[in-house]
Amino acid sequence: MTTLDAPPPNFRVGHVDDHETVQLGFASLIAQCSDISMLASVSTVRELESVVNVLDLVVLDVRLSDGSTVDANVAWLRERSVNVLVFTAADNASEVRAASRAGVLGIVRKSESRDVIIEAVRDAARGNPVVTTDWAAALDSDPELAAAGLSPKEQEVLAHYASGDKSAAVAYRAGLSSSTVAEYVRRIRHKYAMAGRPAHTKVDLYKRAVEDGILPPPNS
């Protein structure tokens, strides 16, 4: 029997920035990548209306001249199940923190190298968090990150589960049954929800674990 290689990914990306030079520069980077398609380059989030349902990722500046806020823009995109990566000069810590709280997958500076930016786009388009020093610093300085009050055992389960372990592996490492692990994960999600920091997905749980120092940022 002949097996066919899986087709290469084709990540569909939209870019929102109100500076034409930034739009052109980012489009130039993307044009060099055969696995990334730029479907829209616009000045406001609402201009993505016609393509938002087919996008894998929106690369978003935190500050736009239309008077919108970054948390409102991210919320609009997340309501439509689109992943968001912030691409910014990162010169306003409060806006970066607001973006993080709103549910972006990461924050990348416009001054980063081409390779760093492209790799961040690919990771975020796959739905993976992009944890940079800017992202971590914004979280560390955020007074609005309310503690979830996890017990030591809950923290242990979260560390294993959010790192990517399956429930059976978490159960083995933590000395619990698989059903007990499922109950721990349910309780952890509930505690984060009660703290105003919902964690509906495994990626969300990873972000919460990094925010609370239960897991270190990648490459730290």
C-alpha cells in the first residue's frame, strides 16, 4: 500500500495595524513563507469581517487610531474562535497586560528578528502559546491577576497536565487515578473561573500555570 505524505500546513493570517509601513513590512515577511497565506491586511479589526471565519490567526497591534481598545478587539476575535498574536512596539505596559488578560497567545516586538517573528506566527497559528520575556514581564507586573488559591496537589496536577501530559500520565506521576485527575482538572478550571481568569482549554491552563509561576516560561 502506498502512503501519501501529509500536505504542508497553510496558515491563514490576517494583520491589523494602522501604519502602512508596518503593514507592508509584515506582508513582505509573510510573502517569503510558503506555509503562510496573508488573507487580509487592514487598519481596524472590524475590517476583517468578511474573512474572519476562515482565519487561523490575527496578528494585532495593541493601539489603533480608530479609538478601539485592545481588550475589546481581542474579545471580538476570540468570540469568533480566532487566535490572536500581539505584534507591538511594547512601549505601553498597561496595554500589553490588557492584551494578555483578554486571551492573546503571545506578544512579539516589532523589533524582533525575522526568524523570531515568523516562528511566533507559526506557533500561534497552531494554537500554541508564544511566551516571550515581554509577555512574562507584563504578567509579573499585573496587579489584576487574582490568585486562584490552588492547593499544592492541584498545582502538581496542573503542572503535569498543562505541560502536555495525558490524563493517564498525570495520574501515574501524581499517584492518582485517572478519574481523580479529571476531577482535579475540573476543580482547577472552576477556581480560575472564580478568580476571573477562565481556562477553558489546555492552552489556557498552560498560560495560567506560567502566570502563577507553576511552570516556567519556555526557554527560561
